[in-house]
Amino acid sequence: MTLRALLLLPLLTLVACETAPPEPIYATPSYEYLPKIKLDVRDIDINDSWAPRGSQRHVEARSPIQPRDALRVMAVERMISGGTQGRAAFTITDASLVQASGRVTAHFAVRIDLFDDADAKLAEVPADVSRVAPLPDDSAAATRIVLYRLVNAAMADMNVELEYQLRQKMKTLLQSTSAAAPEAGPVVTEDLNASKTGDPNPSGFLKAPVGAKPTP
């Protein structure tokens, strides 16, 4: 090795160490492959005006996928209208990612209200889920990956919870999406946390009880 090469070696090593790996592709969760939830209403309105508030440390802006956007996509892709009167209102009541004590808590909550043509409320169905994940370090790249996985895991829970609540509390206002099945079908579930090795929770996320609220 020449003297010039020896002198350049530390510089080349430093450049190689500072080269960051390529950023992963963060895709918004999709629900198009799942059966539709058909409501006996003419219209479905979506209210996604929720915004972070309070003194807690909200970190939604650091997530590659905004929870509010993911919840809206779920509403659009899962629910359809099949009636001739009345309306349903899908409201996002919480889409928070709160950091505290070296971990981040995802708490997602939505509510579906059904109204007749006179705007009288016929039914109300809330659904909420929580998940917790540790933050391994303070690097921006690692934080994005943790938040992305946490949002996806919490959305998988919400997808199941929302359909379950609708079928339990709005059964008479659901329509079949199959001519051969006049009654509402069973809840469709998919364990997105399962791995090929059989680990039911490879991400290490801790699933909080339904209804749990983030703690500062």
C-alpha cells in the first residue's frame, strides 16, 4: 500500500462510517383486501379534525405515517353506505402518540354516530385501542421505525375492534355485502404481529387494555 493510500485510509473510513443506510419505504396501512362494512345509511361523513392538545409530549409529527391519516384511510376503505336515508358520522376522537419515560404510547379512538333524516341520533358506537413501545435510543431514524411499527400494530388492533363493536352494537343497521348471506358475517381478523417463526409479538410492543389512556 502506498504512502498516499495510508494517509487517505482514515478519511475513507470516516466517510464510510458516516454514510447512513437508505431510509425504509413507509407505506400507509391498506384495508382494500378486507370485506366492506356496509351501513344502512345514505351518506357517511368523516371528521378527522382531531389535533394534539394538552401538556403531554406528543410525537405524532415524528411518525412517518400520521395516525390520523391511517384512521381516515381505514374509514374510507372499510365502510360503505347501502341505504336510502340517514347518515353515519365517523369521528376521530384520539390519534395520539405520546412519549414518556423512555417509551411511547399510541392511543387511537373513534366514534360512529348514526342519524336519521331529521338528524336525530339513532346509535353511537365508540372504539378505542392502546399500544406501548419502548424507544431504544434518541436517533431520528430509529424513532421513525419504532413509531411506524407502533402505528401499524395499533391500526391492526383498531381495524378488528371497530368491526367487532359495530357488529355488536349496530347489528340491525348493517347490511350484507353478499347476496348469499343475508346476515352479517363474522368479524374478520388478521394477526399482523405474527412472524414465520411463530412469535405472536415479534415487535416487542406491549398491548395495553382496551380503553387505557396514555400516562404522562
